[in-house]
Amino acid sequence: MADYVQLVDGLLYLVVNNFHHTSLDCSSVLVNLNGRIKIGTVARIDCCVFQQRGRADASDLAPVSRIMMELMQKYVKEDRAVGIDNLDRWRTCPAAIEFLCATTSAGSFEELKEQRLLTEISCCPGNLIGLAWFALISARTFYSYTPGPMKND
């Protein structure tokens, strides 16, 4: 899952350079047509604050939880609790649940990078590029996709 690794590496880069993004979510994470993930610090520079630490803490890891919840269920819980409302939907990918849980207990980005979702589950780099192109095309042609019922539904 090179895309998640890129995100974690980007957040680690901010921390190492003494920055903290105060409101990182899916809308702040950009992907170009070559499949490279960028954290939208330029577009939302007002959300980056200088900090004198150089190492990650819980406030730096929290955005990963929010982004994972948005990707997994399309929303973040109103009370900011970390979790998924429909665990059955993710029964076929326990590594995603494990990674989400690790975002609340990990002490560093390096620890997150050791999670099975990032180390064992491979993703073809072309998939992200294909999704980026599909998003561009569908946005320009007003194409909409309505998924059918899932196998487990």
C-alpha cells in the first residue's frame, strides 16, 4: 500500500522539520496523476504551525486516524472517537482494522509503518494512478458510479 506509506512518510517529514498540520483530513491529501501523494501544506499553509519537538506525539498521529476513518466509512465520528461503525464490512481486510487501531496506540510514525497494512499487503502502483485519472475524467464528464450491493450485504 504505497499510498499509505507515502502519507505516513509525509507526516513524518513534517514532524522532523518541526511542523504540525492542525487540521489534516482527506481534503488536505492530494494525489497527482503519477500516483504521488502530497500533503496540502501549500494550499492550507495556515494550518501548519511550528513546534519545537522534532518527534511525533499523539496529536501528530491523530490525523492518520481521521483519514483512515474517512476512507473506510466516508465520515469521522462526531465525538472524534476512533472506530468503524460497521466492522463486518471490513471482515475481509483485518489489516485495515489493525492499522486503524494502531493509530491510537503507536508511539511514532515508524511504528505505524511496521503495521501489516503497509508491510504485507501489496498494491499495484498503477491502481492509484488509475483512480486519479478516473477522478479527473469523471469530474469533467459528470460520470457517476453507483456501486452494487457488496457480497457480505
